[in-house]
Amino acid sequence: MKKNILKNNAVQSLIASLLCIFLGLLIGYIVLLLINPDGAWNSIVEVMKNFLHAKKAARQLRNFGTTLVRTAPLLMCALSVLFAYKVGLFNIGAAGQYVAGVCASLYAALAWGWSWFPCLIFALLAGALLGAIVGLLKAYCNVNEVISGIMLNWIALYLTNMMLSKVKEVASPYTLHLKTTAPQAILPSLGLGSLFSDNEYVTIAVPLAIITAIVVEVVLDRTKFGYELKATGNNRNAAKYAGMAEQRNIILTLVIAGGLAGIGGAMFYLTDLEQWSCTATSVPGMGFNGIAATFLGGLNPIGTIFASYFIQHITDGGTNVDLSMYSAQISDLISSIIIYLCGFVLFIKQMMNKSIARHEEAQAHRAKLAAEAAGKEGGEK
């Protein structure tokens, strides 16, 4: 019974994820000890506490809501990476597609005065367009999606800076506030904010991201369409022989993945929690963190929900580290170490399977020797 449980994919994913989290926290703690041992324990505890750092319950609830707001776009980026990976593609371009979604949604809201729903659709289309470019290059020119994705990340960033500089504040590099310039573009709360101590930034983005994860799970594992996509990813030649349109499936996969990341960008910036800086010189980490969330969640859409929250939890918790003992970058360092370790989930699962296989082989060998010994003893009698 124990052996069967350990061979279960979901159990393996859970064990591997927990082990990666533990190792990440342990290494982070060791780093803190080396820098300043006096505040190491308190700092690592603060990282894990996150919103519990606040003294009052109302403030804790409000901070918890803010973490959920940041989790929604991270989950969408993770689903983007996961969807492509399930089809045999590595969508590292999710970061650029996320940025394209930010650009489309904010420009439509601030320059054209669109409401929130068409802004979401426009963001989805912008992300899908970048995904389509990667897909076309992959399907017809055999250009590796990682190379084209990385290049488009930077193209998207600088185009976004150029476009949004037309709707920024006069005295700062940040875009105009939606609340004062385009309140109709802010995502509706539908009363969700009241559940988190009247946190105005908690919107429908949170439940919408969770529903999207469930839809992705159903599409990939319960539909003919999902089966064809995964078959194409596993073996393009076999899929073509079976009558599947392999080139169309590759393009369609990256279009959907791009759309997921694009709408993730709109889900965050249409809350008005943050403004885009038109002097940004690096691609936001949301898309790259989505890669870690995908693997930490065991390449399962439902597991990715919890993995995305955990990564955002420790990222927000890192801001509570005592800056009188450590530099401001220490929180990012700790979060990065833990996120980096999240990428070893599949490796740990592979090692577990090898260990189980060796154990079963040894058991079978012992059973064979015991049977031979019993047969020999019976023959002598």
C-alpha cells in the first residue's frame, strides 16, 4: 500500500514541492546567518509570516487580500507556461506577453477611455499576438520558441515604455492613475473587497484566475482538443501521421498561452494597485516567476494555484525583513533562492521514481531467490 501511494504522481509532486520549499528556506536561512547571525531566525520567520506581520487583525486581512491580488497575474503567467509545456513547448516569452497585456489594457483605458471588459479582451489579444509570432516562427521556420520568446520579451518592454509614455504623469515616469483618469477601467470588486477589510484592490481578477486554472485542467485532460495538442507536442510526426494539423496546433497552443499571460497583465494593472514605470529597464519578474510556479505545482493547473500563492506569499513576506541588519536586496535574494529551488521538483520526482524502481527490483530479486530456495528444499525432501 505504501509503495502504491509513493508511486502516485500527485503524492510525488506534493513531496517534491515540500522538499524544495524546505531546502529553499534552509539555504535562505544559512545565507542570513552568514551575513548577520543576530537577525537570521527572525528574518526567515518574517518571510514566512507575510501578512501576519501586521499587529491588527484587520490589517492582516487587508494585506492578505493584497497578496491575493498579486497572486492572480502570477497564476495566469504560470498557466501560460504550463499550457505550452504540456504541449511540448517552453513559453519563456510569457514575460513579454504579460507586458503586452499591460500595454494594451492601460493604453486602451487611459488614452481611449475604454471600460474594463474590452480592456481585458484587448490585453488577451495583445498577448495572443506575441504568442502567434513565436508559434509561426516555430511551426514554419523551425525557430526555437525560447530564442524568439526571449527576443520578443525585450521588444515588448520597449514598445510598452514608448506607448505608455503618452499616458504618463507629467512630473514622473509612472502612468496616470486609473482611479482619477479612467475609473470605468478598474476591475469590479463585486463585494469581494469587503471580505478583506475593505481592500479596494481585491477584484474579480482573483476568482477569474482560479476559474481559468480549472478550465485549463478540463481542456487539457478532458477534451479531444487537449489530447490533440498534447499528442502534437509529444511527437509531431506521429500526430501528422494520425491526421492532426501539427503546425496549426503549435501555433494555436502559443496563441492561447500568450493570451493567458496577456490577460494576467491586465488583471494586475487594472486594479490600480500599481502604476507602470515608463523607464523600466528590465522585464517584470511575474512571467519568469510563473515558470517556477508551474513546476512547483507539479505541472498541474490546480497545484499551480497553490504554488502561485506560495511564491507570492514569500515574495511579499520578504519585504518585512529588518533592513537595519540587512540590505534592501536581501528579501529579493531569499525569495529568489526559494523560487530557484522550485525548479527541481521534476528532478526530485525522477529520483523518487528511480529509487522506487530499484526497491521493487530488489524485492523481486529477493522473492525469486526465496522461491528458488523453497523449491530446492522441497525437492530434497
